[in-house]
Amino acid sequence: MSTAYYSQPAAANYHTAPSSHSHSQRQRGYRICDQCGTAETPVVRFRLCGGCMTTQYCSQDCQKVHWPSHKQICQHTASQVNAAKLSAASSGYADENLAKYLRKFTSTHTALLGWAGFQALQLKRVPANVRQSALLVELSYQGGDSHRRFSIASTHVVPRTYIRDPLVIDEIRHREDRCRHNGGIGTLVVIIQCGSVSQVMPVEVDPPSKITWDTREDWATVLSHFVDSGRTDFKPISTTSRGVYYG
């Protein structure tokens, strides 16, 4: 990994002491309603689908409208969670709730994981990488409180063919079509894995003209710093012609 010197850290609050955060303070990143495309704001807080814990909606109405097209992938994801619980219970594994915890981890660290994937695939330099590569984040299960259940074991850039589940692949393609229709470059795929349990996080990426995040080669170190510290307040730095801003 490069040891390039940076004049400022990758996050505005990188050097502040870890602290606990209430749900209302948690940094969730910029999310898009899977039905209407509305962007999340501090006023409009999104809700996750209770079945798959993956799709997100700006309102209950949007969730109801989206259900007919979401039903198949939702039930498929929920069945995988239940299968993981049964497997853990039958094998005497330490925690049968691992799949549920992994989905909560992904939701909590949406901004951080999306930023790490963006940096790992070098999308600011080579936007086309979004179509052929994905970031694989392997976790170690630690137990403990909700923000310290996992630590980063390793990270790898892998081919998109690493994902073999047809329904998951179709869901990613659906998001890519929507993203490109709206002028984006495609869907960044981040795979979060702990043992035999995994979660796929698709992130729709804005066009290059709207991408302001600074390019960083120390992304893996930053990812480990926030996850291993139990921090949920990641705020990336962006340098623009109008100055530097955070978030």
C-alpha cells in the first residue's frame, strides 16, 4: 500500500476521540429512495425494508408502491438470513444473529463503505472500473456492543463475477440502469463478508462532474480506523473550486 503523504486526514473528524452516538446523530451518508429517487436529508429520514434490511425508502407509501417489484429479492434475502441462523444454531456457532448483525453493520457504515469502495476502485481516475470490479471487505466477528461487533480482517478488489447469486445480480443491474438513466456512471458494489455470511451493498455513483471526494490511497487504513474504533461518524473531505467541505 502506498505511504503517500497527505496534508490533511481523509475525514474531518479523523483525530477526534471515539465517542458514542445516538441514532439521530449517526452519520448515514447520502441515500436514495429505491422507489422515487428522493435523496435523504436531515429532515427526511429514510426507513430500511424490514425483510432484507437493504433497500431504503423515504416513506411508507414508497415502500408499498415498490413492494411488487421488490418482493422477490426481498424474500430471497430474508430466506438467506433465516438459513444462516439455522446453520449457526445447528453447528453450535457462537451467535446465530450474525446475518442480522452484518446487515445492521452495512446500514450503519453506508457512507464509510461507499467511500472506501469509491477509493479502492479508483473511480475518480477510471470511472469504467465500476462495471468490472467490486470491493470485498472481510470482517472478523468480535461480539461485544453494537458498534464493536466487527473489525476489519482484510480488503480486496475482486471481479464483479465474484457475485454468483442470479437474483442479486439482477438487482444490481436494475440499480445500474436507473443510475445511468439519471446520468450516473453505474453501481459501485461493496461485498461485506464474515465467514460464510455476506451482504452485498450496491451504491449508485454520480457522474464524474459531481464527484468531489479527494482521491486517497490510504482508504484501507481509514476504513479500519473507524470500524475498529466503533465509530459511526465518518465525514469525508472534498476539495472543490469553492473550497474544502465535509460530508
